[in-house]
Amino acid sequence: MSYIFLDPNLYIFSEDEWVGGEALNRLDDLLRIMTDIASSEEKLEHVGGVSVVFPEDIYLFSLEMNPNINTPENAHYSRIFRSRILPSLMRRRANLEVGDDIDNILCDHVTVADSVVPQPLQSFLEDTTVNDAGSFIYAYHSQRVGLNLGSGVFLEEICISSTSGRYFVDPTWVFPIEEKEDPASSIMEAANIRRERLLLNDAKWQGYNPTNLFIHEDFLKSLASADFGAQKAEYHDRLIFTFLQVLSGRHLTTNVHSMKPQTITYENRKHGKWNAYVFQMGPNASDTRCSRLYYAKIRGGVLFFKYEEDAHGRCCRTQPVKDSHRESMRLDEVHEQA
């Protein structure tokens, strides 16, 4: 489950803000974010994974403020709020019990600034421990409104006007991929979510969009039989990053190279086989397996052929395969030197 603490200034406005219209772009962005979240969850086939922290005191206060009271009347934005935004917030409302650890109250770290809901917001923060807040992503619209935060209070802080709702969705919800009704669509969405997050710190990803994905039946079988062990979370995260690199063509950790003359047969046609590392020597010292993704570049996109969880272990079975592995390792080294 992913939790978002929405700055109340995203959905509660003073009369001056409502009259002047300067708050309405916050509603536009909030609607876009909630719509994006729903779309991503649907594609990952993990509906309801994102919850919103919507405290009772703040909700009751919102009933007496714009957009709820719609004063002066603005039929368009009031209708959007009541028919789309508020129902979405209520459906996703998190049922959380606030902590009572007096030694770790948020008041020591957070002050309310430029907020139209100072008292109910302050009351919520006083009843919420740092440990509670540490699991929330704090979402705001701009530095002009909201909270002045101390470091480490929230898990993350993100300005919604600079990203999409995909940011709040966990791409690892794509697993188990083999159980999805549309695994290709789910993988594409997971890759796009990862790209969305990377874009915030690496603008180069702007020019790398994932291409179309095709899936060989052996790929799903290989994932279903894979043993990720105690490092399942690390493998899932790295697999998604590998998917993104292969689909977008921007390779940072995969050491990708051709495996000529080996081929992959798909729809009665042979395609050159390619190899991309997931982990070259495992995620840590206790798991040093060489995991790889085998794929082909085909007309219209990329074909995922097979996930190999332990290329080194597989290569110990027969002499011909050992020789093949030595050649593969030699090509790896040549590629790295290049």
C-alpha cells in the first residue's frame, strides 16, 4: 500500500482564492493526479493500491469551505470537485490510527504556513507520530502554500505540478507478471512509472520512451519458475529497471550485447538473440547469481524471450554449454572494454 498526504490547500480554498481563480489550477492538477493513479493501477491490475490520508477533522472543515460551499458560484469547478475529485478522495481514504508517542510528535518538526486550515491541520499533526508520517508521501502544489517541513518527517515530498500520478504508484505491483491478464501492458506501465520517477533527477530520460513490447510464451514460464529468494524486492526493482532500459534503448546497467549466431523463433520467424544483465553478480554477497534477460529486436518493438535467474549455474551442466558460456563471458568483457 502507498500512502499520500495531500496538502489540504490542494482541495480547500479561501473565498479570495476562489474568487480570484488562482487556486483553480490546483484542482486541475489534483484531478489529473487522481486520474493518472487510477489509470496506472488499472494497467498494473492492482486497483486500490494508493490511499490518501484524509483526516476526519480536515474533511469536516472542508465541508464549510470552497469548493464545497461554492461561494461565489463557480459551477464548472464545483461540479468537477463534487463529482470527480471528492469521490476519488473518499474512495481512497486511508483508515489509519494515529500514534500516541508524545516524544515523537510532528509538531517538533512541522509548522503550518499559508494554509486556510491551520487549526484542523495542526491538530492532525499533533496526533501523528514521526513514524506514522514516515510512511506518507507529502504532495503539495507549490512552495507558496502548504507546510514548512523539517527534514525526514515524510517519506518523500513531491510537487504534483511537476509530475504525473504515476509517481505515486509502485511499479513492483506488476509482479507476479505471469498472473496478469495483459502482461505486456502491465510491464509497459511499470517501465513508464520507473521512467517517470527517474525523470525528476535525470532529464535525459525525456528522450527515451519505451517501444512496443511483445512477449514470448517462454518468458512468462521463466518468471513463474524463478526463485528470487530473500532478495525478492531487489530483484523485482532491478527487473523493472532492466525492462525500461531494454524497451527504451538507454542502457546503464545491462551491458547489452548480441549473442550471434543464436536466434529466437517467434511467429515462424527467426530473430537475433540479445542478452541484457539484470544482476551480473547478484544483488549482494549472499546472492551472486548472474541473472539475465534474453530478448530480440523485432519489427515494431522488442520481444522478451526468457529470464535466466542463474546463467553461471546453468552453464555448469554440459561441456558445450560451458563453452558457450565462456564465449559469452568473453564477449561481455570485450563489450565492457569497448
